[in-house]
Amino acid sequence: MCTVHANSAREALTKVCTLPLLAGENVSAAFVVPTVASAVDIVVHLDVDARGRRRTREIVAVPGRVENGVVEATDVFSQRDGALRRAGGFPPHADRYARAGIDLAELLREAV
């Protein structure tokens, strides 16, 4: 778990992929991007509302795939009509949640 300052969940993924490249030529995007794609499961993006409170703006799942050098992401929850609403995406690795005793499908059904 970590924090990254970005304007969206997808922008956070881009930033996590870009920052290691500042290390120099010994690190390449061909290594970093797929590594990030396989290491990150979900990204939760927080925003500050008009009253100065942090609110969840979106949650995206990262299935571990890269397309044209970009880490794929799918919306699990997104902001619609001023509220956080369930989208169609599903976090990867449901087996990891199951090993921890969490029924991911049920958890997401309850969140609707």
C-alpha cells in the first residue's frame, strides 16, 4: 500500500510507471510498466470536497495487462450524479481475497 499524488486513479498508475524511469537508462519502461501492472491490484483515488474533507472519487481495478505501453484499468466504483456508484469492473485475484475469508463478489454486491 502506498500513496501517490495524482489527479485520477489512472494518472496515479501512469505516475507510478514514470517515476522509476527517472533513475536513468538502467531502468526501462519495458521493465517498469508490466511490473507495475502485475504488482498493483486496485487504486483508490481520493479528492477533497468543498468542505475540505477527503472523499473517495473512484476505485479502479488493475487486471495485470498492458496495452500499447499503458497499464489497463477498469472502473470498480466511479463518481456519478455526485455519488460514488458501483461500476462494472471487478478486482483481480479473487482467490487472494478468498484466502483471507472475503467473498469479493458478495462484498461488491453489498456495496451497490
